Amino acid sequence: MTEAALVGLRAIQYAAAAIVLGVPAFMLYGRAALAGARSGWAGRLIRLAAAVLLLATLAALVVQTAVMAGSLVEAVKPETLGFMITGTALGAAYAARAALALLALMLALSLRFDGALWRSLILPALLIGASFAWTGHGGATEGPWRWPHLAADVVHAIAALIWIGALAAFVALARRRKEVDAPVDGLAAALVGFANIGTLAVSALVLSGLVNVWVLVGPDALPALLSTAWGQLLAVKLAAFAGMLGLATLHRYRLAPALSASGVRDAPSLGRLRRTLAVEFALGLAILGLVAAMGLLPPPASL
């Protein structure tokens, strides 16, 4: 039960962090999609996500401490929590993430999203993304591969969060377009413009993923990979990733050009775009759930 709660809390943290990082980043490179739409939705979304991230991180710290201490009663003792935070890299990473989430929440509450100062959110959001490397398998790696694995985990987490966070922004904007009298060509242009960011994210995910597989699986365990629970979840994750790539290609080369050509908010292509964006976002959330579960399973290289 405790480990199941930890998986759920890890997944919630990933999803909330995707919004805290991905939406401000989207507001930098996706200005075309914001034409004719107020940015208040972004502020509300980021504030909610930062609050959820803060609460989920604190709860995960307690639950993780309970797993290591043997009971929840022992975990909530100040001396036990204190040792977890100051005596382990895992606890320190959780504490740092909670502090960064609090900072992001304070910035989101105090800054106006129609100005330029909201961009200061991006630095703590990047650090939040990086902190996941120290609460996953990368934080437990020792020997010569320790720092390459940690670096790969940092890149993997940030690239995934930026992509999934952008999808959250696209879904929100696509649904808003049926409520406001605004042209949809900006949304289409932003989808096409996201291709460059998406290509970088996919390249980073693939390269860092290869490093992770090399460290966590290794050539000796590769033939029997699918006989392990970790390997089976990896296969499902890769299938979902392929689905996201397919939908991203559909958006870039078919739906976005069709939407731009129509130029009206009630175009049938907008309805199709809403549905496919929602599916791609759902696949991204599913991947985050799979990663949360994989982080608590022993990788094949350790068996």
C-alpha cells in the first residue's frame, strides 16, 4: 500500500512539474497561439500545478521516509525526517524540490502573466525538473557511470516535461478557441513552430534514453529484458512514445496546415485537433505514470 501511494505521488509530481515548466516555456516560443487570448489561464494553471507539486512532494517525502524507516509513525518523527533530509541524497532532493515548488508558487502568485517578469519562473522550474534525477535510478548509480547517468536523467526529465507541458498548453488553448472570437491560425502556427522544440525534445529523449538503457539494462541483460517487470513497462512506455510521435507528426503536417487554411474557429479540423491533442496529452500522462512505477522497480542490470 505504501509503495502504491509512492507511485501515485511520483506520477502527480511529474504531471504538475510538466505544467510548471512546460507552460512558461510555451509562453516564450508559442506567442503566435496566444494572439487574441488572454494569458490569465496560464497563470491559474501554473499556480494550481505549483501548489499540487508542493503538496505531493511533501507527502512523497513522508511516504518515502516511511518506506525506509519501516512505518508511517516513525516517518513523521522530526528526528527521522531530519535525518532523511540531511543524511540522504534522496531526502535532500525531495526537500529541494519542495522548496523550489514553493518558490514557483510564490512567483506565480505575485507576477503578472501579461508582463515579462513571469519568465523568472523558468529557472526554478528547470531545477525542479533536474531534481527528479536524484529521486530515480540515476541517484542510486555508483561508479564511473554515476555522473553520465545523472546528466542523462536530467536531460530526459526536462525534455519530457517541456513536451508534455506544451501539450497541456495546446489542449487548454484549443478548447478556449471555441469560447472566444479569435482566429485559429495562431494556434496552427504555434503547432508548426513547436516542431523545432519538439525535434530537440525527441532527440534529447532518445539520446538520454539510450544512456539510461545502457546503464540500467546493459548488454548482458538485454536478451531477457521482456521477462522482467521493468522491461515490460519499458516496452509499454516506448509504445506510448511512438504513439505520441505519430500524433505529433499528424499535427505538424496535416491538422495544423488544414486549420491554418480554414482560419475559422468552428472549422471541423479544429474539432479533430482538439481530440488528437487530448489523446497525445493522455499518452504523455500515461508515460509519466509508467516512469513513476519503473522508478520503484529494480532494473535488469541490478538483478
